[in-house]
Amino acid sequence: MVVSDQNFISANRANWDDRVDGHLVAYGAEAFADSPGEISEVVREDMALMAPHLPNGSAHGLRLVHLQCHIGTDTISWARLGALATGLDFSPKSLEAARMLAARASVSIRFVESTIEDAPRNLGETFDVVYTSIGVLPWLADLGAWARTVFELLSPGGLFFIRDGHPMMIALDYERTDGLLVVEHPYFETGSAQRFEDTTSYVGDGVIEHAVHHEWSHSLGEIIQSLLDAGLQLTSFAEQRAVPWNSNPALGTGDAGWMLADRPERLPLTFSLTARRPH
């Protein structure tokens, strides 16, 4: 088990605060909020994967909490699909933007500032759906604590869903430009954080003043076993050949998103799973 270090959390929070202004522009967030029928691409893809596990294939009327919601465009999408949505994030500036966008979109969403470990106490309720998606797990030090939080937030019979970058993709050298797929970063949990220093985000032109951030490696085995150890029952698992962002120079655009430009069957880029809290 890895215990979260408050210094790491503070550095990562400042890093994500600095991303907000650039992401609002890069995501076209205000135009998105002003378009009542628009659903984010991420939620459209996730909804297709989740539908077989939802009552009547719909989120309408379900109490849904979106963990690590950032500026809330995906949370707003769930509200537009009829969910009774709550968003949670540890970045106060992200949540300030999320509340602004939700008000602009005229949707009612509760946004709560909290770390994952403190979420059950700070939210004070349980949900029909716990949702989290794309680019979240490497920012968590302790997947055991994360999985226990998911369990505690779910009502009996409730559904958990995640789609995220595949650990094998994350382990690749993402600066290599010769087309070769080379494993550079840890695939398995190491018990320590990796330190990165980037003055720009994965999207947009904003400058990140607090450039140092920390990430943790998690294998598929660790991800799945943490959920099982917490008491959840796995109900589906899949691996996909596409990812929503340009995560490696070897990728090109395809119908399903960013894929390997050459023989995409060689590498999974994302995974998804559903699990339930037993009755």
C-alpha cells in the first residue's frame, strides 16, 4: 500500500489549478455550456459502454457522482442526460470553473472540493452510479483507498464505471519520434511517485507555473484487485485500441479517436470496466 504524501497532493493541486484557464479555451468550454444539447465526446463513448449496465440503458433519474471531475464538462454532460449529478475534485480553481460552466448551462450540479480519500465524509451520501474516466488513475497514490472510497459511495446494487488510459500505454516512451514502441516507465506499482516537470499541459497553450507534478504507476492487476478487495463485484472488462488524446507520437487519428498509425492491433490504449456493490 502507498500512503499519500501531502506534499505530493499540494504540488499536484497547484499544477491542476494552473491548467484551468488553458483547458477552458482548449475544450471550448463556454461554447459547450451554451449548447444545451451537446454531450462531451468522452461521455458519449462512456455511455455506450455503460448502457447495458444501466436501467433501460439510461442514466435518467440516477444519482451519479463524478470523481476527479476537473472543470466539469463531463459532469454537465451527465446532467444533460438526466442524471442527478454531483462532481468532486481536489482543485478549487477547477471547481470554480465547473460551477461557472454549470450556471451558464443552466444545469443543477453540486460540486464538492475533496481528495478521493475524504470523499465519503465530505459528500455524506451514497449514489446509484460512481463514474470516473480518462486520465485519472496515475494521479492517485493509493488504489486501495480509492477502491474503498468507490465502495463506500455506492448504494447497494450501485454501478461503478471507469475508462482510463491503459497502463501499458502509460508505460511507453511518449517522447520517442521514430515510430518504435519502447517501454520507458514502470508498468507495475513501485511504491514511489514519479516526478515530472512540464510547463505546458497535454492540451492548450496555457503556461503551467507550478510545473512539478507527481504520478504513480498502476498495473491492470492492481487496478482490478483493489476493486475486488474493497468488496466490489466486477461485471465487465474491455480493452480498446483508441484513446481520446494524442498520448504518443506513434498515434494518428482514426474513426474512434487516436490510434496507432501502424497496425493498431498491437497495443491497447484504454481499458474500461464496470463493477457493482453487492446488495
